[in-house]
Amino acid sequence: MLTWRSILRGAITRFIPGVGTFLGVSYFINASRDELTLTSTQLSGFAVLTLCFTAGFIATISVMRPRLHDTARADGRRTFIAGLTSVAALIAMQVLYGAHISREAFQVLAMIASALTTFAVFFPRLRSRMAHLERAENGKLFADVVELAERGPLTDAAMKRRTHMT
């Protein structure tokens, strides 16, 4: 099970830099094109937005924590990718929702975008899915299929009838 320490370490060392990278690059592209300067109001807005993203990430990982496989590593590259994609998801949500929304609604959308992307990135590491993959890697899945085929209701005569039908 993921520890709270690894979740917080992942949020600080991977998720926030992922969000900051996307925000920084997009601001740099816009600033170089339109000659914008970074004001203290914009800087505080970025900080609040980053906190909203991080809150959505931590809340989602906390909910998924009991079901995540031990190899999920909340302080790995998946967390960085979740940070990058959460900003992209927020931009997509803003385009779909409309450009003129309140600051509070934008912050809620940031939490929702972060939660959705975190779930999408960590979904393959849920225990039920990982158990199926581990069984396939260990050859147990093939053994289970062979066992079912051996004790199944299909006899040799039934197999011959089935092959002639296709």
C-alpha cells in the first residue's frame, strides 16, 4: 500500500513540477508572442491554481490508495505526467465550458481536471487489473484456461460438431 509519505513526496517533487512545467512553458510562449510581464497577481493566481491541482491529486490518490498495487509509486514519473496532463485537461474543460467563468469555478475545474487525470494515469495500477496481469505473466492464466477447457462440457464429438459449423 502506498504510504502517505510517498504520496506527499510525489506531490511535492513530481506533481507540482509537472504543473509548473506546463504553466511555465505556456506562459513563456504567450509572453514572448504578446510581450506580457508576470505580475504579482498572476503569480498568486498560478500559486492558487497549483494548490488546487495538488489538492485534486492528493484527494484522488487518497481515495485510490487502498486499491492501488504496491508498484504504483506515487513519487514516480506517472505523477509528473498527471501534473502535465491536468493543466491540459483544465484548458480543454475551459474551452468546453466557456471562457467567461468565475475564479472559484475555475479553481473547482482545476481540482476536477487533476482528479480525472490522476485517476486515468493510475487506473492501470489498480489491484484487480494488476492481479490479472500478474497471473498472465506467471503463466497461471494459461493454466486456468487449459483447466477450464479440460473439464468443460465440450467433448470430442461436440468439438467436431462445432468445427464443422464454422
